[in-house]
Amino acid sequence: MSEKNVQQLPPKTCSIERLVTNKQDVEKVLLGQKSATRRNGRYADVGEIMVLNDKKFLVDHVYQQTLGELTDELVAREGYASVEEYKQSILSTHAGMPWLPQMTVWVHEFHLMEE
């Protein structure tokens, strides 16, 4: 994965403040159940800090991935037990969105910073 982080990244399409906004996802992050999020655009740079409920999370990795590359292990970092559970959650949130294996998303991985 480190090779992917060395690549020149295009400009962000959104701000880090919008990286994790869904109430359930915020709770998962705060409980330590979520340490990655996938978006259709790039919302953060490596080294940027996301703040949720006064807790700081450092973005470690930002890279692209296709939906077809997802595994149960990868979506566990999203706070889901399986790719199917993750897929159903995404499709229920984004009505009418197709789930195409070749669709590319941006992965943002982060961790809680020590106080």
C-alpha cells in the first residue's frame, strides 16, 4: 500500500470536514470500529487531521481502489462484517447508485491521535 501513497494525488474534490458525516459512521469512528472510509472523490491529504467530537484522527493513507477489489477484511475497517453488508448500506444511502466492480473510489485510512 505504501507505493500507492507515493503517487501524485489529484486535487481534493471536497474538504476533510465532510469525510465522515453520517451519524452512524461518526459513532463507529469514535468507538474505534471504523478506521477507513471510501468516497467517490478525494476528501483529504495524507497528514491531514479530521476532528470528530473534539477527537483528532490523522489521515494515514489515501489511494484509489475499485469496488471489485473489496474484501471482507477491507470493509471491516469501514465497520462492516462483510462486503455484502457494506454494499447494502451504501446502496440504501445512495438510492439509484449502481454497484459496478470497475467503479473507482477513494480510500481514506485514519487513526485516533494520542492526546
